[in-house]
Amino acid sequence: GIQDPFMEALDFPDAAQLTPIRTPSASPLQALALWNHDFVLYAANEIATYCRRQQADDPVGCAFRTLFLREPTEQERLKANEFTAQHDLAALIRVLINSNEFLTFR
């Protein structure tokens, strides 16, 4: 089968081989894929739309709850609100998707 370049960049395992435990990997290509890939851009926009519609009074908190399953700290909320005011909510979500906390969630 044809492999998806996005999954290749994320070091997706070969489905034809048994891999009970995967070794973690991180590379600049993974960060670039998670920042620029059409799927990530689409997902970030969809999450932003959801948070603006469902929780218009707290879209930043919604983004943290959706991606990290927790509330942002006061410092995180302050910085995230500043970032969102300068850019937009979808850009913040892309930053969160690229965070170590999101990538190593267990």
C-alpha cells in the first residue's frame, strides 16, 4: 500500500510488522508536519470553531480542555489570551498540538 507522508513524518509503524512497544522519536520533520500539514490546519480550525461556538466565553480554556484534558494555569491562560489576540485561536491550537504535553500524553 501507499504510505501517507504525514504518517511517515510522524514515524508511524509499518502495519505489516508486529511492534508491541514503540520507541519514542522526535525530529524537526515531525514538528514541521504538525505545524504545516493540511490535516493539522484543518483540525486546528475545526477545534477553534467548536470552541468559539460551544464555549464562546472561554475559547482558550476550551482549547486546553480539548487537547490537554485540563484547565490552563493562570500564567498559561494569560499568555494564551495574549497570543490569541495577536494571532487567532486556530494558531494557538497549532501551538498546543506541537507542545510536548500533547505529544507525550499518556
